[in-house]
Amino acid sequence: MTDRLTIAEALKQTMLDEGAKRAWAGDPDLLLAAYRKSGGRLVHPLNKIAAVLAAARGSKLFEQKGYIKACDSAGRREILHPVFTLKTTHEK
């Protein structure tokens, strides 16, 4: 049995290590570091980023705090990117 972290757990640990308050697609270094820490097997960076954001969206460790309007990955149009923060311990 391995002690691998889930992607969401790896994101939480990476955010705590780096002092990040939020995770969103505009911070690829944070998301890619979390993905590496989880030991995932995807190859393309955009797929890795999408996997981390999907993990945050589905995890009870995070909550969505709104959106940031920024360019898409192609740089062609502005879209709303979801922003995730760590849930505080007093929330249920």
C-alpha cells in the first residue's frame, strides 16, 4: 500500500508550503507543483492543470470563492476562471 496523496491533498499541501491563499488556472506553477506531488500520470500541462482544478472542485478541502476574468489558455478570449480557497476548520 502506498502513501500517495490525492490531487486535492497535494494541492492543499502545496498551498500551505508556498503560502498561497487561492488556486486558479492563472497560477500554473502552483497547480503543476501540486500535480507533481500527487504522482499523476497525465503528460500535457493543460490536462494537469484541469485535473487539479477538477480535484479542487470536487473536494471537501476547498470551496469556490468566485471567479477571475482572464484570457483562456489560447489567449484568444476572456473567460471566467473559478477560484478555490482552502476551507477553514470552523466551517462544516
